Amino acid sequence: MLYDTLLALPLFQGMSRSDLDEVVSKTKFGFVKFAAGKTVVSEGEPCRHLYFMVSGKAEAVATADDHGYTLSEQLSAPDVLQPERIFGLTQRYTRTFNTLTASSFIRLDKSEVLRLSQTYEIFRLNLLNIVCTQSQKLMRQPWRIQPQTIRQKIVRFAETHSLRPSGTKTIHITMETLARIIGESRLNLSRELNTMNAEGLIVLSRSCITIPALEKLIV
């Protein structure tokens, strides 16, 4: 059972059965369960472990530096919570992860991550691929064609603030704040948001924009 669970996780994909046998026998895995509505890790907390979500659903919540708005997005198992944060300049989580349903996690200490990276090439390559892919996407951002319409600006805002350019996103933000960020008038922004709401692309409520499927808005 544990073998199948590990193979479904991003950092263990591609490992041979013999390597997995060795990993299971020599690695100190921590198994933790959370009820719905519990916080797994908080934004700003030191990243001393990797958390692999093996069952359930969670949300990742990010808050602006001035606390002017937040964006939350849904995650489903199997997944790993911000593996890029365990090394580098800032080894702290940038999101708060809360469970939406009863969820199970495998927790791996940083020392174990280092040992696995040194011992197993597949694990090391998987970790490097995740980090390099994120770096390449971020470096590409300034060179993309800038959004011209209000709708494109709204979508770009949601996309660049998300961990992944797909799935459900919920943005708690005032019209005034969003209008200022994207450089549009509040009136024109309000008109476009109401049009998108009428088209079923978003769900608009007071100081809240829910995007059911961000991938449907990205062109």
C-alpha cells in the first residue's frame, strides 16, 4: 500500500521497486491526519519538513504584504506543499494550508530529504525539476505580452498570484483595491466583473471573486 502511495507522489515518481523497498525500510516517515478545517502549516512558518498530501483536499491561502487582499486555491491529493521552500534564501512557507476535508499527510524531515536526494538520483531529479520549472516560469513572466483588456488584466492578476494556473480560486479583495492594482477605474472594473459573472465565468459577491476554473479564462 505504501509503495503505491509513494509512487503517486511527485518526488518518488519513476523510482524502481528495489529503490522503493530500500526507501520504505530506511526512511523515517511521519504519518499525520487532520480533520476538516485544520491548519497544516501557516504562512511564515519555517519549512523544516516536506508535507505530502496523500488523501483529501486542502486550500492554500496567500495574503498580500499590506494585508489588502487574499487569494485561496484548492489542492487535491496527491500533492506536496511548497517543496521549493525547504532550501534557498527564504526557507519559510508563503501560504497557509488548511484542510477542506479529512486529510492524510506524510511528513518528511529536512535531513531525510537531503539523504534521499544524495542517495537516489530519481528523487533528486524530481526535486530539481519542480524547482527549475517554477524558476523558468517566473523568469518568463516579464517577457509575456501584457494584457490589454480589463478582463485580461483580471485573469493575469489571478494567474500570477496562484500556485497553479488552473482550478478554483477565491480572491477576497475590494473593487477599489483591484482597480488600483490593474490600473483601471472602479466603474469599468465593476462592469467587466458583472459581465463575467453573468457569463458564468466567475461568482461575484461583496469583496469576493470566485473563479471556478481559472484554466477556462486563460487564453
